[in-house]
Amino acid sequence: MAEIAGDLLEALPVPALLIGRDARIAAANAAARALFGQNIVDRHHDAILRQPDMARTIAASMADGQPRQVRMPGSEGAQATLWEASCRPAGTAGALLVTLLDATPLEQAVQMRRDFVANVSHELRTPLTALLGFIETLRGAASRDPAARERFLGIMGNEANRMNRLVGDLLSLSRVESQERIRPKDAVDLGALLTDVLKALRPLADDSKVAFDFTPPQVAVTVPGDADQLRQVFTNLIENAIKYGSSGGLVTVTLTGDSEARVSVSDKGPGIDPVHLPRLTERFYRADTHRSRMLGGTGLGLAIVKHIVNRHRGRLKVESEPGQGAVFTVALPFA
């Protein structure tokens, strides 16, 4: 019987255990053995599963023959996992079939959604609170003070613009994510595109006393892509280099095209602590929260860059050390 049960369990695509009336594991498929160990057959389920809630659920299903489900937390190295365990009576011999479904990706998605909503609420609450406070002040004590009125209206305008940028970036991120699996096919000349981006950002660079160093290649470097989205990528990276690396006074843009097209944007600014590098493309993550908000950042720019680069089947690499500036490199395939 155990041999036949084992063959049937092997056909299941998820970890599965057959537990006999004596509470010992009668059979287990390869997925279950990979999860709990190779020598689990004939051992008591408590010694293998080691979860009080799981033990109670198994005992209850064996006692009344009713199917039950329970969540079973676990770990895979440093990564927390979550399993949805289903316990169902199997046949008339009192055996119980336990199957496990990995619910970790779904739980992570739910947590990401919670975090996203919380972050958006926080980002909007700050400027809204400021606007409401200034409106109340303008209706009261400052209503007859022209100088205070002009100062408060200027601050209110900045806060409203900040909310507008945030909403615009959220809409942009939503559009990019919806198109991420559709690879663009239009031919884009990266040299010409970078020249246009630098021209558009020249006024900002002049105000920040930053010079550009860029020499277009003699031979056109063309990749399949979405010109508007790639313009958004390089505008974001170069604008960040101007704002956060302006103390170095120079932003260098290089374009090469050997086995793939590579665009690097580097600055001579204060750099970024390596501890922040793995998280820079997370939504709303900021290496320097105060400075980012002072400069009008929404915390979504690099997340948008990452998704656009992913859509183009490319790679984004960030290199930086404190005091050594930062280098952002986008690699895009030719086909």
C-alpha cells in the first residue's frame, strides 16, 4: 500500500505526505523529502513538521475525518516562508493526506501592497498637512499681512507641486509596470537621444553650476526600445547626478556599443554608502530622506528606471562609495 501511495504522491506537483493512523509518515513525495529531509518515512509527523498548530490540525482531522487547512511558517536560510497546509482524509484506513502549497510569494505581494499604500499615504499626508495649516493661517492671522501671505503661498505652491510630481510618478510607474512584459521594438539612436536629454537639462545644470562631459560616438548605437521611456530613464539618472552630485561640478555621460549598448552616468559628488545600494530601486526608498525631499524627489524615480530597463531586457548597475561619487550604468541588448 505504501508503495502504491508513494507512486501516487510523486504525481503531485507540491510537497505531499501520507500520514497513517499511527501518526507516522507512511509515504512522502520527492518535493516533501527535499523540504523536510530524505529519511522522513516511518517517523512521527511531530518530529518532522515541528509545528504545534500543524500537530493539532492533523490530530483533529484524524479524529473526526473532516478536511482542514492551516498555515505553517518556516524558513529557508534567512528567508521567512509561509506554507498553506491542507489535511484531508485518504481512504477508509484512517490515513491523512497532507499537501503543502508555498504561499510565500502571495504573502510577499500582499505585504508589498500594504507597504505601498502606507508609503503613498505618508508621502501625501505631509504636503496636505502643510497646505491645510497654511490655509488656516491665511484665513486668520496672516490674512492682512501681504509679506506673510506671499511667503505662505510660495510654500503652498511648492507642496502642491510636490503632490503633483508624486501623482505623476505613480501614474508613470503604473503604466511602466503594465507594459513590462511587452518588449518594445522601435529602433532608438541612443547618441541622439542622450544629446537631446542633455540639451533639455542644460538650464538645470547651469543653475547648479554643473558641466556636462559627453562625446557622441562616431558610429550610431541603436537598440530596440521605446524612445520616450528611455528618455525618461536617462533624464532621471542625469537629473539625479546634477542634484545629488552637484558639489563635484561635473557629470560625465559615456555611451559604448560592443556586445551591448552601455550608458554610464557618473558624478563627482559625495557618493552613496554601499549599505544603501541594494535598495536604491525600491519604491520610496531614499538614501538621504531629508535631502531628497528638499530637492523635490518623490522616491519613485529609480523604481521607474528599474522597470523600464527590465522592459527593455537590460540591466541597471550602481557603483558608489562615500566621497567617490556615483556611477549608474544601463546596459541594453542589441537584439
